[in-house]
Amino acid sequence: MNIYDVSERAGVSIATVSRVLNGNPNVSEKTRLRVLEVMNELGYTPNVFARGLGLNTMKTIGIMCSDSSDSYLANAIYFLERELRANGYDSILCCTGTSLDTKRQYFELLLSKRVDAVILAGSKFIEMKDKDNAYIIHAAKELPIMLVNGYLDAPGIYSTVCDDRAAMFQAAEKLLQSGRRNILYLYTSHSYSGMNKLQGYQDALSAFGLSVRKELIYQCAKNLHAAKELLLSLSESGLKFDAVMTSDDSLAVGAVKYAHARQLSIPDQLSIIGYNNSILSYCTDPEISSIDTKVEALCTATVNTLMGVFGKGNVPVKTTIAADFIQKQTTNF
Amino acid sequence: MNIYDVSERAGVSIATVSRVLNGNPNVSEKTRLRVLEVMNELGYTPNVFARGLGLNTMKTIGIMCSDSSDSYLANAIYFLERELRANGYDSILCCTGTSLDTKRQYFELLLSKRVDAVILAGSKFIEMKDKDNAYIIHAAKELPIMLVNGYLDAPGIYSTVCDDRAAMFQAAEKLLQSGRRNILYLYTSHSYSGMNKLQGYQDALSAFGLSVRKELIYQCAKNLHAAKELLLSLSESGLKFDAVMTSDDSLAVGAVKYAHARQLSIPDQLSIIGYNNSILSYCTDPEISSIDTKVEALCTATVNTLMGVFGKGNVPVKTTIAADFIQKQTTNF
């Protein structure tokens, strides 16, 4: 049921129904009463009005992110808000943290606000177990769900992803070509994006005929001092490595600090590669070679796809964007 | 006019009006029609419903910031959203950029959405000329306006500020006590906060019986490479300085890079002090002494004050929070 049904039953134009909805005084009392009666007959209640205001939409998109103070997600929110605004949509922001229960609760809350779509920003929303994603798949029957750098194959879900696997493959390949053979890999999470990055690293080793060595792969908190301490303890335990690849620039900053603490020359004795090409990768001396994950392009493509969905056009369910390797001072390719 | 007027005129309880508004089926057709008629008589139109849904509020707060990807503002948005959510309010985010016209347009847009209050995050919203702030003062007659680290003296406007002047005074005093006499001062903007910081620096010099030297005070883009280049060119021009104070950590990172480029030892030959104690101040080697501006406390206090305003309690129109100096490796106090 929508404004068209009300218009038809009341025998007035859609513009007139819209005027009644908006409290515009240019409607006769008789017409106004007739429209309100029809709304009542049809059970077209104000909650639906609230959605409607003439167009059956609040022109509002829910954006969920795990942590808006994370620099990657802060950039994503900035670009998403800008692109939505340019298309006449407001954004309601929810910072959910990482617990599944809380994410579900915020999701329900956004749906109860009758938003027109939900954008899940960042790869932290897709869980490893299918049953933990059921609530998203279910909601996608009601309204479009947009994933920024996450992927889930179900009707009504649209993904825009950065090709993290290829980006990491190419970066690892460059290190291998330059003669590095003991490449330590540090990562922060098992998210969709995190797993693709790790796969790229492993695939590059395989392509070079090298085996993947578990003692060179470590998970680490997203904290530069934690990364520095981890590398110091690995080095003290006798582990040899001539390069560090990371799933996040903050870990690469920790690697630079480790090299300084050990007086290792960068990149001769230790090459370091960050991820996201954030401001952090420019703060250190030497500055950190990193991977530009094109967050602006990802967000623009996400909003373009969403507008395509609203326009009932044919839109891609998955859009993949290539990353760029940004050569700075911690590698010598 | 509100739900209470409708309830009284229709001779039904507020709960019943609320049920009609929410499309709850537990209302007789007769009562439902009566309530809709009264709404019509009173001109209580769906736009007002939309605000209402039983409580005459959308439970939504507009947050405006100039740039959500700035690390200070990203943190502010995170804490504001969290505190509002804990109080049952949604946040609509607007990233406005810095042009006055655009800020005004976004402000109008938020008001048209019937938000319950507007929070202006960061000190970029208060202009030097009174006439440029008139639109804010005017709007504050309609709904509460909350300033996070900005100040404007008018009814309906509530400010929570960090005592930037005192923080900068104390930091400059420490430098002077440790024997520094040529303290270069770099700042990014003439905002409310920016002017208070500069005043603190100048007051400390005066308190030490030193004159303020214009050739030691420079405005600089908020960009670490711009700050580094500026310092290199000042040094080449023959300017002598033994300390650099900055209004933002990004400029202090540039100062560290300058010192590295000139092979100056930090802090012996050059002391450096940042501002905001952001992640940037931890990325460099040595790590940068900085000022913790308590953004979480500022945001919590802002939301507490707003809830006090909604509760019709007596609330402070200005709350001042003290900053902390965080001693790291670029000073030796």
C-alpha cells in the first residue's frame, strides 16, 4: 500500500495527497478530510506516512561501521555521506563495535527507523559461519543491503570490494623478485578482507615455488606498539626475516619502530609494506610503501550501485576495484 | 500543538492517540476515525506526526562536522554517536566542508528534517564576524544548539570547550622553564580553538617577561609535508629556533621530519610539542609530546548537557574541560 493507492481510492491526484501529507494549506477542508478517511480505510497509518511524505521514502540510508574512529572507516564514512548527500539522501550513522549481538541489535534498530537501505562499511560484518549472516540475508528481502569491502552471495545484497588478494599477491611478488625469501606476515583480523590479503601472500609464495611457513604468519592487535613488541620477541627467539608485510599500516609503523630499535637499515636489511596507504604510512622516517585501497572509489561505486537499485535498473551485484601499490621508502623495487 | 492537544480534544488517552499514530490494530474503527478527524481539525499534520510518533520527537540529533575523516573529528563523531545512542537518540551526520554557504545550507537541511537538536562538532563553525553566526543564533530560538569546542554567547546555545589557552600556556611555560627562548609557533586555523591556543603561547611569553616575536609565528596548511618544507625554508632563511609548538599533531610530525632532514637531535637541539595526542604523535621516532584534549570527555559532557536541556533541568551554558600534557620523547621536562 502506498500513496498511489490512496490517490486512486480518494479520486484525487498524487500531488494532492502529498499536499495533505505535508500540511500544505492549499487543499480544501473537504478534500483533506476525504484523503484522511481513505488513509484510514486503507490502514495507511502515519508510520507509513513517516516513510512517505509523498514519496514513500524517508530518503535516509543507515550506515553501520564497527568503529568510526578507525582511519580507514572514518574515510569511508566521509565519502559515503558525501555521495549520499549529493544524491539527496541523509545518513544515519551507527558505530556497532565488533560483537555479533550488538551488530544485530543496531541492524534491527535501523530497520525499525524505516531507512531506505543499509550500508555495511568495512569487512567486519560478514561472519565466517553462514548462520551468523542469516539476519542480513533475511533483511535483504525487505530493502537493499550494500557491503563496502565485504561479500555475501544472496538476493538484495550488493558488494563493492577492493581486490585485496591481487594487491597483496603483487606486493609479495615484488619482494620475492627483489630477492626476499623470509617474508613475515602480520595481520589483524580474519575478516573477508583479511583472509583475501593472506591468500594473496600465500599464492605469491606458491607461484614462486616456495612453501608457506606457518612460523612466518602472525595475528597481532591493531596497535603499533603491539606489533613492535611482537617483532622484537620473534627476533629474540631466533626467527629470521628480511621483510614484513602487514594487513594494516599501523602494524607497519610498528615494524619501522622495531627496525629502529634493532638499528636495522630500511629497506636494505628489512623491507616493510603497509596496507591502506593512510596518513600513518607518511608519518614515519622512512615513509612506508603501502597499498592504496581506493576507499573513495569503493564508496562512490557503492552509492552509484544503490542509486541504480532505487532506479530499478540492472546493477552489478559485485563490483571489484583494483588497488595500487604506492612505492615509498621502505622498499627498493 | 502536540499529541496532548489531540488526546484532550478527542477525549481519548495519549496511549490511544499513540496507537493510532503507530497503526496498532488495538483501536476501534470509531476511535481511530475520531482521532484522525481531530488531527485534521487541529491541523496536526503528518509532518508533525513524523516528528511525533507519540512523543513529538524523532529522537534524532543532527551532527555537523567540517570533515569526518580528520582524526580529531572522527573521534568526536564516534563518541557523540555512542553517547547519543546510549540515550536512545539517532545521529544524522553532515560533513560540511569549511565554506560558510555550505555550512548554512546543511544547517537548513537538518532543521527541515525536524531533528531535536544540532551538535556542531569542532571549532570551525564559529566565524569571526558576528553577522556570519546570525543563522546559528536564530536557529537556537527553535531548538538547542550544542557546540563541541566552540563558543557563542546566545540563548539556546550550549558550549563544551577544552581549555586550550591554559593547555598551551602550561606547555610553553615548561619550554621556557627548561631554557628555550626561541619557540616557533605553527598553527592551522583562526578558529575559536586556534585563537585560544595562540593566546596561551603569547601569554606564557609575556608571563616570562619576553616579547612576542611575529617572525616566530606562522600559519601552515594541516599537512605534515607542508610543515616540514616551511621549517626547512625558515631555517635556510637564517631564522633561529630551539623549539616548535604546534596547534595540531600533523604539524609536529612535519617538525620531526625537518629535524631528521637537518640531523638535529631531538629534544636536545630541537624540542617539539604536538596537539591532540592523536595516533600520529605515536608514529614517529622519537614519539611526540602532545596535549590530550580529552575529546571523549568533551563529547560525553556535550550529550549530558543536551539530555539536561531536554529534561528541562538547569544546565550550564558553558562547560570547560582541562587538557593534559603528555610527556613523550620530543621534550625533556
